Amino acid sequence: MTSSKPSRRPSRSPARSALLAALAAGAVLLSGCSAADSGHGRSGGAAQEDVRRAPGGKPAPARTAPGAAGSADGAAQGEEDGRRTAAPPVDHLSTFALDVDTASWGYARRTLADGKLPDPGAVRPEEFVNSFRQDYRQPDGDGFSVTVDGARTESAGWSLMRVGLATRAGLGQERRPPAALTFVVDISGSMAEPGRLDLVRTSLDLMTDRLRGDDSVAVVAFSGKAETRLPMTRLDGNRDQVHRVVDRLRPTDSTNVEAGVVRGYDVAVEGRRAGATNRVVLLSDALANTGATSADALLERIDGARREHGITLFGVGVGSVYNDAFMERLVDKGDGHTVYVSDAEEARRVFCDELPTQVELRARDAKAQVSFDPRNVERFRLIGYDNRRVADDAFRDDSVDGGEVGPGHTVTALYAVRLRPGASGHVATATVRWLDPEGRAPHEESGRVEAAALTGGSWDQAAPRFQVTAAAAYLASSLRERDGGWEAVPGAVGLGRLTEITSRLADRTEDPEVRQLSQAVRQANRLLG
């Protein structure tokens, strides 16, 4: 069995754009919003699943000493992002931090709709895959369920293996913990156009009226400098004051993200509430042009607030040109996740359906490790997660950062797996490890898959949600392999055929997001000829 080390993705070139996503801020935690999708069931189709579970997950085994498992040099292994420059070492483990970001897919879809191809370096396959609803079984307790299934590809000997993780739905708007949200809003010059900052004001006014009385909000506005427009304020009895602050927001000049983030965290720390979910929400195109223009200067501040005060970061990317790399680095360090918003409907979905699930928390520092059986597996490759890799021997080291996951979330990791001739029986075991949000006690849950699940049927005849997962990964492969720097995902089909498959899936699922996938594939096919 062979594998290879990851390489860094090329950097993205920044440019300037507008901030439409501020509409989304007004829809945060509306009382009429659904806190989570409770419709996840067991995945069907070409799946074999053997999941061992207990309510809330099993207590984790004792921490493994460094060097006791994994590769000799301690680096994360597995065929990482398809970029290889040297002979890979032999390894049978693949370890990564969980990631629920979706910004790469949203930005790529916006770019394709504008008649352009996204920068290959901005295409992250795991964010394409994780942008679509799955049908994994939800766990009985506060931990994860683990589903592992698969299907054949059209490339001889290669199969796709899907590792699916799901958390239980949330408590709902009335039963969730109170929120202490610090909104850090970009009011640079691009916000002057109609339909942008005016929508911010309208949306924040709506948010003020709909949040619970025991929730708190703060507002920091930034352009060339940052200013606290509203310190952390309990909404009960203070809504009129919040409305006055919102109504005075006006666009100014340049973009100093450093000033906004630093001031935002200062306000969040000062206004931190015990027993509440404390979060900074950054709304920006992340195109820093004054102050510190590198994410490096801000990482220490963000990491310190996370470790000392439990304050996490939610990033909302906007604009026709958006510095995805900058925003992602900030949010990864802040133990949160990123989304990209391009229109009012996406804003409603993100801040009505998704952000409320983040007010609760199901798991901290969550990591996954997949152990492949070398008797049956010749080669494997994790598709995406290029910058979320964790050293194999750090899987049970709880001082190593993982991902933060809220209720009602699903996380999917897709592997290309080449089985040995005549393979039968056990192929892989996937284990997820996480810490309780409050007591930080570690727990683990595992699932396994047999060879028959990976060889029994073709991916395009599998269960619809498996097909959507594969199609999203194949689209990402087509978009980023075109510069010759990445190797195509094994079994990838041409965009013409992928257009037919996704069109059929859109009709079958009647899912608007799958329809968007079908449209994006069609646009990519047209642009790539």
C-alpha cells in the first residue's frame, strides 16, 4: 500500500469587491428559523455499515504516546491532495481535523455563474462535498454517528469510500444557550452601492427585533480603522439603542481587517458571558489593503482568545473577488468555519438555517482517523482536507487542535481506494475522537466497511446522496486539475457526462442545492470546452 505527503496549495491573488453578505447578519438566529435539519437517516444504496455506538460516544482510550503510531517522521500521511514530487512512504493511516467550511464551493459557484473559472488553488474538494445535505443516521447522544460506505468507479481497481459523520439536531431557538455575538462589519467604500450597506442596516434592525431578550450583541465597524459602535449589550430593554447604532452605519474608505479583528476580539473578551456561546462573526471580502495584510499577524490574537476564553470565529466571505485563503486561515485558528454568500437567498440560508446551529456545540477539537487494512488495500487517497492533516500519532493528543462541530451537522470525507486483486473482508475502520464542549472529556466512535461495499455497484447507480458526494468531488477535481498541478481523482468522468448525471440527480432529489450543482457543472463544461 502506498501513500504520499501533502503539499501546500498555491496562494490566491486578492482583489477588491463588495460586501453583499451583510444582509445575512440581519437574519441571524431569527425566531422563525430552523436550528437544524433533523431529517438525517441511515444512508442507503451500495453501503455496508458496521457501527459500534453508545449514547454520547464511548469513553476514549488512554492517550497514545507520541511516536507510538503513524509515520516515522510524524507527518500526516495518505495520498493527500494529488500533488506528488517524491516516492511516498508506506503507511495505512489517514488522520485529519474535521472541517465544516463551505466557502470554497460558494465562491466557485459564484465565479462560474459570472462566466469565469475559479483559481485552481481556491478549489477545496472537501468544501464542495460538505456543502450538500446527507442522509446519515443521527446519534442517540451528543456525540457522532459514523457511516462508512462506498461504490466502484470506472477506473479499474479503484473505488470511492465515503466516511460520514453526523451530530444530533439542536435544542431549538427557545431552548438553546444564550448567545453573545460580536459582529465585525466591513464598511469600506465598496459598501456604498445601493443594495449593500442599506441592506445591512435593514437586516441588523430585523435581527435586533427577533433575537431573544437574553441574547447580547456588539457591533464593530471597520474600514481604514476600527471603531466600537456598540459594546456587548443585552437586548432586553435595549433594542432601541441597538437600532440607533445600526441606523448610523455608513461606508467610508479602505479595508483594515487587522484593526477590525483586533478590536472585535477586544470587545468580545470584555463582554464575554459565562454560560453563553461567545462568538465573533466577521463579514468581509478579506481583501486587506491597510494595516497587517497577512493573516499571520492576527493568528496569535485569535488563538489566544479561543484558548483562554472559548471565543470562536465565524467567517462570512463576500464579493465577486474574495481573499479565500486569508479568511480560511483566520477561521481555522479561531476554531470556527467559513461560508460564502453571494445573494439574499444564500444569506437567509446561512444565517437562518446554519448560524443558529453554531450557538450550541456538540464537539470540540474533533479529529478523524481512518485505518486501512493493508491485506486488502493497495493504495488510498483522501480527496481534499489538504490543510487539515494531523500527524497520525497526534490523533489522541488532545492538545492538538481539531475542528468544532455544532448540532445537526454532517461531515464527509471521500477517499479513492485501490483494492488488491481478490480483496475480501475488512477494508477500513474510521474513528472520530472529540472532546465534550463543557467538561472536555474525550470520546470516540467507530465504523467499518467491507470490500463488498466498495465493489458491489457503480457510483452512478448508488444512493442519490452518495452520487451527489461523488459528483461534487469530481467537479472540484476538474476545476483544479486543469493547471496540471494536481492529479485527477481516480475514476473521474468528463464534465459532459457529469452534466447528465447531476441533471438527473437534481430531478430525482428535488433539492435546490443539487440543482445548483447541476448548473455549476454545466457552466464549467461550457467554459472548459
